[in-house]
Amino acid sequence: MNVSRLIPTITLAGAVTLGLTALTACSASDAADHKNGDKLDVVASFYPMQYLAEQIGGKHVSVTTLTKPGVEPHDLELSPRQIGGLSDADYVLYLKGIQPAVDDAIKQSGVKNVVDASKLTKLEEHGTEAGDDHDHAGSDEHGHEHHGDETGADPHIWLDPVKYAEVAEGVGKSLEKADPDHAADYRRNTEALVGKIDALNTAYETGLKSTATRTFITTHSAFGYLAERYGLTQEGIAGVDPEAEPSPARINEIHAIAKKNKVTTVFFETLASDRTAKTLARDTGLRTDVLDPLEGITDKSKGDDYIEVMRSNLAALQKALGAK
């Protein structure tokens, strides 16, 4: 037996074995880092955040949402399993101030990559009750800016395409940092999404430029940012909470506003009761229609995603306001 010929062979076999062991260890490490294969495990609080995560993350993320379709986000209660699952996420995207249960659970989750969308743009206060300042565009006294952790600020930033685009850009940058290996793809996806949202903004600017009236009535005061952006006045029957009951004084005021401003339509939404809107419409001889706050997509939604439903909202506003 020639021993000198065996030594290189054994050395080579050992090197291959060590290499395979190292490769297996790396694979195990990767699996530990990303529980969905090589995808980033993303948890979104509700639909507007889910849409951003899916559009920007693309094939590199696995997105779950805490708010199931058809559930009113403001009243969400998390199950113990959902709360526990937050701790296992690689990345959490939420909007502070709209879902108290989510805010509390995230504080305790210990997740490294947590993004609060309210920090990615400016929040404002929008008055909704009798005697308060309402959402008139271009007036300094109506658009007070706030950071995301201040109370009283309106959280419905996704209904303003310009603000939503700002949030999208911030989400894209945060995903690049959380998963730098796919940063180039996140950047491209962000640019594509912002392009679509910018086109939506242009459609609103053009479509609402000339109308017979600038005032619209809605049961849920979710459209303050949209109203301010396009020079409209939102008159909410109730407040930012869609389940809040309006006061008798507010109902009387809405009657007077409708008559004075030649309002044609009372808007309601898909995820909350339409009883108040229909009662007011019947008493004033107005029509009813849907203006979707896009807090969730269901079979009743007039579109399959954010862009489609926002364009449906534009069409409804154009009809109600008498766009020319």
C-alpha cells in the first residue's frame, strides 16, 4: 500500500466534509434569521400598512396582517397568539394612534425592526364637532402639524396620496436597512409604487379642480387630509371614531350646512353602520353613497386594492360635488 498517495485523498475528503458542515451551519443560521425561508417575516397592523409592505417588499417578504378583512380596525382586539407572534416577526409596520391594542402589544414585543408610519410624515388635527374648525384647505389655523406620538392628531394619513407617498418612501428605506441584501429591489419597488401614488394624486387634482360645491358630508371623519389637500371641506356627522354617536346639535348643524352649501350626498363606509347616514339623508332629501376610508378590503369594496378603491372614491366625490 502506498501511504503517500492516501494522505492527499484523506485531506481532500476532510476538507469537503468541513465545507459541507459549514454550509449546513450557514443554512441553519439563515433559517433562524428568516422564518419563511429566505423571506423577511413582516407583520402589518392593518390594510394600508399591509399594502405598502406587499408592494415594496415584493418577493422578498412574507406579510401577515393583524386586522382581518371586514374587521373594523379601531376596535381590534388581539388574540394571545397574535400578540405572541409579534415577537417572532423580523419587521413590524404599524400606524400609532389608530389601534390601541396594537400599540400596546408592540411595546412589549421586543422586535428589532419596528416602523411607526406616523413618524414618516406630519400629522395634523382636524376638527369634527360643532363649533370646531373644520377642514378648509389652505388655512394655517386648520392644519396644525404634530408628530406621531401626540394625542389629538388625525391618523388617517393614507387617504392623502401625497402623505401616503411620503410614508411609502420611508418604509422603503427602512426595509433596505432591515434586509440590505435586497436593498436594490426594495428601492425599485418603492419608486414604482410612489409613481402610481403620484399619478393618483394628479387624478384627484384634475378631477376635483372645478366642482359645483366644495363641501361633502360623511359619517366617519376620516377624510380631513384628503379635503385639505384638494381644497374641499369635510363635514363629519361624527368624529374620527366611526362608531361615535353625533350630538343633536351636530345633526342640526349638518342640516343647515347641507342646505347652505348645496350638498347632494351623505357618504357612509363599508365597515361601519350606515344607519346615521341613511337617517340624515332621508330627513334632508339627500342621496347616500360610499366613500371608503380604506381601512380594509372586503367583497363590498369597490376595487381590489388601494389604488382602485381610491379611484372609486374620486369618482364618487366627482359625482357628489358636481365636478365639471
